[in-house]
Amino acid sequence: MKFEHINKNQVKFTFTVTPHEFEHALEHAFAHIKDDVEIKGFRKGKVTQKVYEQKFGETALYPEALNHAIGHKYNDALLVKDFTIVSDPMNIDLDFDKISRTEDFEISFEVAIKPEVELGLYKGVEVAKVDSEVTDAEVDQNIEGLLAQNAVLEPKEGALENGDTAIFDFEGFQDGVAFEGGKAENFTLEIGSGQFIPGFEEGMLGLKAGESRDVNVTFPEQYQAENLAGKPAVFKVLLHEIKSKKLAELNDEWVQSLNREGVSTVAELKESIKADLTLNKEQQAKRQLTDLVIAEVVKNAKVDVPQVMFDTEIENFTKNVEAQAKQYQLDLDTFIQLSGLTKEAFNIQAKEQSEKRVLQSLVIEAIAKKENFETTPEELNARYEELANHYKMDVAEIKKYINDELVVNDISFEKAVNFLVENAIQK
């Protein structure tokens, strides 16, 4: 095996394939198709390699055999410690006339390698200060939400207003003809919730119980029923009853009804809510600060990334979204549409996020390498335990799929991120 740098991000490997290696590859190629081979006089799957080659010629096995041989040579290339390969074999080169079962022949291919990172300022970068203080107003707002969640509906006299709940009948007409799916009786709707098409809820405002009204609306252009999309319609509405929310009274008795552990008074509730909000805000602030610091550090660095690294990450991003879509029994295009994106917007998002992730990973890895963070045996064992608990597997089983080097790299990566945040200057 020999290799040479074509440029700073690409290496060319040249391998010798021996007769023994090629014979193994031919046997593998035949084994791959053997069960499907049918030749007159032989039962399916019982044809020997020699008979197959006599019938179709030995070159019929060459494409699959060469792929197998290249795969083995690629695995050998991955063991080279001088650099990290980040692509499959590209620009495969061999002289077909020199392929032989009795003499050595050469195969060459190119691979992209992980680029070198030229780090800029990364220790003590300046970023905007991230506020994590919880105000009394935020605590009060949270309590108001709790009171609203526990509100009860009571009959109301007078006219229908935003925030009221209406119980009513309705039927929709288009050009004087009732349309399918446009009718209901004793329907319950909170006015102002935006559950109906634009204009409907607003058109009911001011009605009193027992009154009826024609509500004129226009269906949205993107409405799911194509026969109604973008068209005007009239809903005949009969209001039966109006109900309004009655908030619970903020007192110790109501607090006790919430059954929150260790909380039985209004004062204790406020303290508990403030503690929860503080924890959430601090976690959110840390994430925000981390993003700001990493973005600044990446901006200060210089790295020429091979396009194949971006392409691979975009492919992984798309596959992850496809897996999410399958959980809902949807294809990718439908899932994207339901997410409120066009395919074009999704592709742009995939490209931007993937490129950002690749750049961040390369720069942080370079910082971890430069700072030479060490991983103790205790840290290594603790991480294996975390992984085992997360995947509900034994540590021994986890170690079948990952090795110490991968875990150490992951720990070093985290240490590098923490190092950057701890040393950042908030202004």
C-alpha cells in the first residue's frame, strides 16, 4: 500500500491485489449470487463456481469481486493514522486488461480526509451577556396560568365576548347550498381561540343566548377541502348559551388543592415556581451562551472543509427527518409540508444546519486536541454506565458497538465546550 496527497484534503491510495486476494474476492462474488443462479441440468442454487464461469465467463464475476477487493483495501486505508478518512473511495482507477488470477495487479482510489483547522481566538472570547434572572412578574404570570388552568365555566348573561365559551348550532352554505362537513349542533367553542376559519369567531361577537346570525366568511386559499378553498360562504349560527371562565381564588386552600409536594401556602407556591423558573432559565441561558460562544469561536477559525463532509451530514440530517416522519406513518414530503415548510425551504435548512454542525465539530475537536484534555478511568466508566442506562443495555453489550477511543473523544469534546463557556467573557 502507498498513498500520496493530491491536495491538503484529498489522498490517493494505490494497492496491490494478489492472486490469492482476487481469488477470495471471486469466491465472495459467486457466493453473493449463487442461490439465484439457474442453469439447465442443475437445481437452483446448486451450480458450482466453475460451471458458472464456464457458462458466463469468469469476467461476469469481476464487478462484484472488484467491489469486494476495494472494500478490503479501503478498510486497510482506514487504519492509517496520518489522517482521518471522511469519504468512501472515489475516482477508482484500474487497468481492466491487467486484472489477473495469476499475477498481481494494482487498484487505486482517492479519499477525502478531515481538514486541518487553523484556530483563532477561542479562550476568552467576548459575547453578549445572557440574562437568567427571574422577575416577580414572571412568577405572577405563571400563577395566573395555573389559575386559568383550574378555572370553571359558569353561565353568563349578556353579549358574547372574546374569551367566552359559546354553545351553538351552525350550518355552512355556499351559493345557497349546504356543503358537507359544515354542520354541527350544540358545538362548544372558546371565542378568540382561532379554532375556526378567519372571520367566523369575530362574526359571532355580540350575539346573545337565543339569537341567530348569518356569519359571512371566506375560506383560506390553502384550505384542505379544494371545493371550498378561497371561496366565500355563509354560516347560519344559533347561539344557545354563553359561559365565562371563573378563576380560582388565590389562597392557601386553593394551593393545597394543587397537591404539590412541600407546597401548602401561597408564599410557598411562589417560592416553588420561582425555583422552577430559575432552573429552567439558567439551563436555557447556558444553552444560549454555549451557542453564542461556539459561533464566535468558529468565526475566528479557518478551515477548508471537503464538500463530501457537508454532503454526508446533509444526507444524515435528511435520514433523521425521514425516520421522524415514519413514526407518524408519513413520507418525507408530507411531513415537511405539515411542518409548514416547502421542499426548497427544507433543503436550505438542511444545508445550513449541516454545514454549521460540521464546522462546529471540526473546530471543537481541534480545541480539544490542542488543550489535550485527559479522561480518567472513572470518567470513562461513568460514561459507559450513562450509555448503558440510556439504551437499557449492559455495559458489556454497549462495548460491542463502541470502543474506548470513541467515548474518550466524546468526553474530550464536552470538556472543550465547557472550557470555552467557562472562559468566555460576557459583556
